[in-house]
Amino acid sequence: MSAELDWQKDAAEHLWLPYTQMQTAPEALPVVATEGVRIKLGDGRELIDAIASWWTACHGYNHPRINRAIADQARTMPHVMLGGLVHEPAARLAKRLATLLPGDLGHVFFSESGSVAVEIAMKMAVQFWLNQGVEGRHRFLSFRAGYHGDTAAAMSVCDPDDGMHRHFKGYLTPQLVLDFPRDREGLAAFETTLEAHKSELAAVIFEPLVQGAGGMKFHDAAALS
Ligand SMILES: Cc1ncc(COP(=O)(O)O)c(C=O)c1O
């Protein structure tokens, strides 16, 4: 074992790690570099990262094309708000994403995480009804075993009993939760619930194709459509 790095004490004293009980967690491993699928530790050991830093490095660490694009962009213009302003990278990416989307989903609203994307989508659904002059449609229907993120509104549409969010039950807005319809009975229950709550429902939220965090449960394509 090599000596402790000079910043490790700062990490132990000042960093609050996600999904971690800091009172009992073992000391976190100090990372000094990455390459491809590998994470290099301060003592020279290497890890193979099989979860791509929670899916954020799905093309591998230090991908030359991505690193070049980041460096080039940082030199030209690291960030500018989209408040009344637009720029070429945002326009090009929005167009590429829009061409992948079905139907008339032709506009892209950028956010910085999946949870915030869900918050934004939920607010858009609520605002849609308000803009139609319809009051009171601000509840959501979601499906058991679903996972939509860690911010408050996103948590409210996750599975209410499973996983880490159940402790926050009293804090979250109660939503409607059903089993994902897998047969005719399930579909009938879904339609009955929609009908019964149509005056208060803003939208239905579900993970397209597969419930990832809920256990890689694939939806039936026919039920989805
Ligand atoms: C379907 C789905 N929605 C939302 C999220 C939340 O994304 P983030 O962790 O970027 O906030 C996740 C994360 O795994 C997800 O799988």
C-alpha cells in the first residue's frame, strides 16, 4: 500500500457521497486517472468499471473523440444559457435527437440529469393542461417497479414501496400507481383508473421498453403501443 494522497483527508472530512451512510461507510477509494473501462487508484491498483460510472461513461473513459469535442468546445464557448440565446452545438444535437423521436416530438428541452428531465416533463404536462384552461390536472399515473429519479417529483412516481424512496413516503406527493398492464385484465384496470381519475390526471409516466432499476423488466410491446 502506498502512502495516503494529500487530498484524501479532505475527501474524508468534507465529501458527502451519494447513496451512502457516511457514519458507517468504509473509506472511499481514491481515483487518480481513468482510461477505457479502467479506473486507476492512488496506490496503483486498477478497477474495471462494469457500470460506466452509473452509465455516464458509456463510451468509455477518455474517449479521444469525446475528449477532443469537450476541449474544442471549452476553448470556443464553455457554456451559455439558452435564455433567449441559441448556439450551433445545441441546435445540431436537438435536430439529431428530434429525428430519432416518433411522431411530432420535434423539440428538445435540455437538462442536466435524468431526474431533472423527469421533473421538467412533469411540469410540462401540468402546464399543458393549464394552458388549455383546465384546472386541477396535476396528478400522475405510474407503474410499480418504475424508477424515474431522485428529485422530489421524480421520486413521487417511482415505486412507492420498493427501494430507497419508501422512507420518504409522507414527504412525497401521492400519485396513482398500478401494475404495468401485461394482459387484458391489466389493460382493463389501467383504462378504468384513467377514466376514474381523468379530471385530475396530468399524464402517465413509464420507462420505454424496460424498467431498468426495477430489475430489467421488459414491457410487452403490444401493451406499450
Ligand atoms: C428511467 C430513468 N429515469 C430517470 C433516471 C434518473 O436519472 P439521473 O440519475 O440522471 O438523475 C434514471 C436513472 O437511472 C432512469 O433509469
